[in-house]
Amino acid sequence: MREYVVAILGATGAVGQRLISELEQANIPVKQVKLLASKRSAGKKLQFKGREITVEEATPESFTGVDLVLSSAGGAVSQKLLPEAVKRGAVCVDNTSAFRMDDDVPLIIPGVNDEQLAHHHGIIANPNCSTIQMVAALYPIFQRFGLSQIIVSTYQAVSGAGKAAWDEMLQQAQDLLNGQQPQAQILPTGADRKHYPLAFNLLPQIDVFENDGYTHEEWKMIHETKKILFNDQDSSQIKVTATCVRVPVEIGHGETVYFVVKDHAASVKAIQQIITQTAGLVLQDDPSKQLYPQPLQAAGKRETFVGRIRADEENAGAFHMWVVADNLLRGAASNTVEIAECLVRDNLVRVPQD
Amino acid sequence: MREYVVAILGATGAVGQRLISELEQANIPVKQVKLLASKRSAGKKLQFKGREITVEEATPESFTGVDLVLSSAGGAVSQKLLPEAVKRGAVCVDNTSAFRMDDDVPLIIPGVNDEQLAHHHGIIANPNCSTIQMVAALYPIFQRFGLSQIIVSTYQAVSGAGKAAWDEMLQQAQDLLNGQQPQAQILPTGADRKHYPLAFNLLPQIDVFENDGYTHEEWKMIHETKKILFNDQDSSQIKVTATCVRVPVEIGHGETVYFVVKDHAASVKAIQQIITQTAGLVLQDDPSKQLYPQPLQAAGKRETFVGRIRADEENAGAFHMWVVADNLLRGAASNTVEIAECLVRDNLVRVPQD
């Protein structure tokens, strides 16, 4: 049985730490683990299956002898280092947006479109966290009834903005509870100029703005969804639009997903049944018992939770649902490690010679 | 000049206290103010224009000699006491949902449909807080371009659930920051059986569930919007649907409003201009300056703040906007007192003889 040398790039971050624990439990024979991070984090010691491993600074040479890279160190780092890793023979599963829309990079949700892994060229992209949970919930509905339109509003947890933003929000909450002025140096995004408090507030900006008034996060949800559902073919068959809002939640994105199916035989009951029958999805949908998905309950879980499924009685074929998932696990680390499991299962941990 | 005896019913609540301060600044000649509340709150002392007023227990006899009642004491209290007030000659502006959908009760947003006050029968209803800010923002667009569809997702502040729920959420936040288990006895609504923490969480339930899987809050947004826009005529001309979510914010509801206009000459620029030109609306919409509405900034203000206006390029005539307002002022006390100002202005503070 082949055993793999696995490198985790960005090992000290919020997602990186979850990549380690997900890899510990994964169906992947691991010969050796390398933990890579920025120079600043090099020398830190982390555990893998009870063994202490020293974090090394990530350089192109770090990837010599590595079979598989799980990457979550930010777009610029991926852009710079992953081609170097591929050059050295490593297959990379990347959590950043750096390569997602590249034509030769498969954008994969296991259970949805992992058959596309067969055609990888060394880099495989993990979709954006908000995209993953929405498409995971919609995909079996899409298969059964078709989809013509998706309108989504997100309620996104602060951990999606990284550990520093997360800490900032908690400090702001404590300051506000103490009657003090909250400070903001990072949120809504460190990549932009102005910063606002998020605690007890709502920020309708995730990532930077595009020229058309949409944020890059909204753009990602729209274009990634089309790429995953239609594999770059006929993506005009579906209308997708989004508004992304950051909310003062630690872990767990919520989404109100309004969707229109093509086959009007669809019903709330049939959709509920489809959700129940799909691996990785959990139906939490019983108004009589006040059962519906909540971030506090979804945090720490790998599943995508779906509830509040209702028909829009005035619009034939249109339905609402409320989707919640742990953005660090389902929306990032779990999806990445599941992609790696698929690669191992299908013997695809090799860089094809073009 | 006629001077009015004004009673505030529910004077000690979160909205009641704002009714007092709004009335202090209103264009209403006040002869006397009576502050009414439950037996439990009777005897408390509150200020009106620097004078101390003792809160009295609300009974049917409290309304003898009262011209105008501003009511925000809960649906059951309104149901019981307002007909008694009307019997005694008082005109009532009610903040609860008790009478909103009654055929002979005007449902009023000043500046939108206050001309309907002329036909009141003693009780005038203030719409639901989430309805007011959405319809206030949509109405001038509706007048100019028509509307065929509205799909709204709300991000509603805890203060809309009352002072006790608000305090509960703050305590939960402190407990979670201290690493303790949060307690929940009220939220999502004291009227239901199960209770969940709201701090650092999202609760997709506001008010109780109807049989069709929608919550009563969602039902209110749908039916009140149709009643206000179409005055009970032709309300099938517009499709309205909603998902209402409680978020851990103290004051200020957010709403992602997706709407489809009839006249496809509409553009983002034209809509922005309409918002700018409408009294009571404030356009905060400049992505290049990261300018958009936020609850922390809207709290304490009477205006409705509108931003993130964008076209859905794949759906002709469809647009997004993000609407934020102080749910206790714009969504309750300010609207109520503005209705009372309209009644005074138009000399309508009299109960018609049927």
C-alpha cells in the first residue's frame, strides 16, 4: 500500500489546525507529515497523532519529496508556492481563491463533482466556504429537479476572516459589554482601507468590492457555483446572485437560499426526502419542534445542516431553505481532506506529464 | 389651537421609553401626558419634558378624557384595552400586530400612505418593524417603476423581542466570553416552548410558526407589505416572500431586499437618485469608500439607511439593496409618533360615529 508524505501549508492558522486534526482521522496512509507556515511561525511545535512536529518555514524546497500538499495560507502564498510544489511532483489541494477559476483547475466538492479530479494538472481547488455549503445542499435537488435560479443571502461567521479578525470581534464584544468604544483594525477585511466593528453589528462587505458593486465574496459564490454545477459548460442555464454579510458569530455560516427548480413536480416533502438521503447533509426541519439549523450547534461538525424548507406559493417551482455549516470544517478543512481522500482512493496522487 | 391629552400605553418598555422621547420632540401640542403600564410597573416615575410623571396601571377607565393613545404594550393588551379607549373617544395608534390586518384599520407608514388615515375608525396600526423599513425604502421605487416581486431576508436585532430578551442576549454574550454555558429562557420568543441562545448564534425563528412552515413574522412582512402597497386592492399584483432571522445585534435590523421592477428603464443610478430625493431615506452607497448601512451606525436615528444597490445582470429588472434602520425608532416609536403628527395635522384626532 502506497504511503504518502503530506505537507500542510499554513499549519498554524484556524483552518490549518483543523487540517491537521482532519488528516489524523482521514482514510489516507500517512508516511510523514510536514507542517509549513510563514517564517514568523517557524519553530512552533504542533501535534500530529500524538507526535510533536516542528513547524518549518515554507519555501519552494520544502516540497521536495512531498506527495500531497493541503494548503490554506492565503492566496498570495498559494500563488507563489503551489506551482513550485507541483514542479517537485506534489499534488496540491488549495483552500484559497488563487486558482479556483482557472480552466485547468478542478473546483471540487466531494460527493458532488469529484469525478472531475481525474483530469487534474497538479492543483485542485477547494471552493469558497459559502459556496461549498450552499452547493452541497442544492446539488441533489439540482440532480433531481434541475435548477434555473439561485438567490442567496449569507450570514457569515467571523472565523472565515481568520484568527486575528475572530479575536478582534471577541475583544469588541467585551469592550461593548463593558460600555467601552470598540476598536477595529482588521474587519471587514484586512485587505481594505476602512475598518468597522463587527460585534453586535452587521457588515455587508466580505472581501473587497469589484467594479460592479458586488464584493469579491459575492462574485465567488456566483461564479464558483456555476463552475461546479455546469463544469464550465452551459453555465448560463442558471441565474445565480448573492449578497454576503458578515455577522457577529464565531463559527458557522448561515444562508437563506431561494431557488427555483425546473421540474415543477418538486415539493417540500420531496426536497426534504432528498436532503435526508444525501450523505453529508442533515435535515433539521420541523417547525412543530422548533427544529432548524443553528451555527452554535453546527460548530465542530462536518455535515451541512438544512432546514426551513418552504415553497414560495406565489412563484411556481420556487423554494426557500436555510443552510448552516461549520465554515472551518465543512467549508474548508473537511472538504480539503475529503478531496485528498478521493485522490488517494482513485490513485490520483501524481502530477501528470503534460 | 387644540391641545391633546396623550396616553402612552406600555410606557416602561423599550419602545415605550422611545415613544416618550419622540413625543417630547413631536409637532403635537400636548396638554397632558398619561403613562400607562401593567400593574407591576405602576408607581414607577418617568420624565416627560423635565416633569416627573408617575406610571399608572392601565385599565379601561384610564382612557377617560384621553384624546390620543400611543400603544406598545403587546398584542393581548391592545386587543383588550384599545377598543375600550376608542369607546371613550380616544384615537389609538397601535404598535402591535393585534389589528394590523383588520379591514377597517389603516396600516400606515407616514410619507407612504398617510392619506389613508382619513378613513380611520379609531384604531390605526403601525406596521411591523421589518415591514416599515423595507416598504419605506421600496415605496418611492414602486411609485416610479412599479414592483412585481420582493424576496427579503432579514437580520433582526434582539431589541425587537423586548427588553428581557435583549438583556438575556447580553448575558449570554458575557457568559460565552467567560467560557461558560449560556442560558436561554426567552429567545427566540417567549411565546414558544423551546429556547436557544442568540449570542454569537443565528435563530431562523421570529415569532411562532404558522402551519405552512413560515413564521408569523414572515407572514407579517408578506401580508402587511401587500396591504400597504395595494391598500387591499389587487395585492396579487405583487409577489412577496420572506425569511426572518434573529441575529446577535442590539439595535438595528438589516435586510437584504431583492426586488423586481415592472419598468425595465430602472437603473442603479435612477434608484439611488430616488432614495436620495425621498424624505426619511438616507443613501449610504459608495463601494469605493466602503460606505454602506450598519446597525451600530443606524441605532438612535430615525432615518432608513439604504445601500449596496446592485442590478442582477442575469435577471432583467431585478435589483438588490441592503436596508438598515433602528427597529425601536424607525420601526416603532418614530413611525407611531409620526402617524400621530399626521392625525393632528389633518385634524383627525376624533373617533368617527359609525
